[in-house]
Amino acid sequence: MAQYSTDATHAKHELRDVATEQFEKVAGHVEGAVKTIAERGREVGSEVQAVAGNLKSAVDTSVKDQPMATLAVAVALGFVIGVLWKS
């Protein structure tokens, strides 16, 4: 009976070690994925800021050079957004 108890204890420890090893592998993969997602999020944020800056510059230039055309585009865009919002 003592041999059975020793074998069961040994098997339990091996199972625990294997489970711990697998958990650490999965945790490592998850950590890597989270880091990759966070890095990509920062890159996207930077790109959005750059586009917003370019858009602001383009609108400022358009308002100075062609105020009536800019106003017409803004009204048309507002109308389209309003129609889409209602539907």
C-alpha cells in the first residue's frame, strides 16, 4: 500500500509540474500578444493624430482659399450624416 501511495504522490507532483509548465507557456504567449496589441494600438493612435493634423491643415487652407466651397461641402456632409443618423 505504501508503494501505491508513493506512486500516486509522485504522479500528482508530475501532473502539477506539467500543468505549471503549460500554464507558464500560455501566460508567456498571452503576455506577448498583449504587448503586440498595445504596440499596435500606440502606432494606430499616432497615425490617427497625424491624419487629424493633416485634415485640420487642409480644412484651414480650404477655408482661407475657398470659403464658400468649404461651407458647401460642410453643409452636404452634415446632410449626409443627418440622413444616415436617422436611418
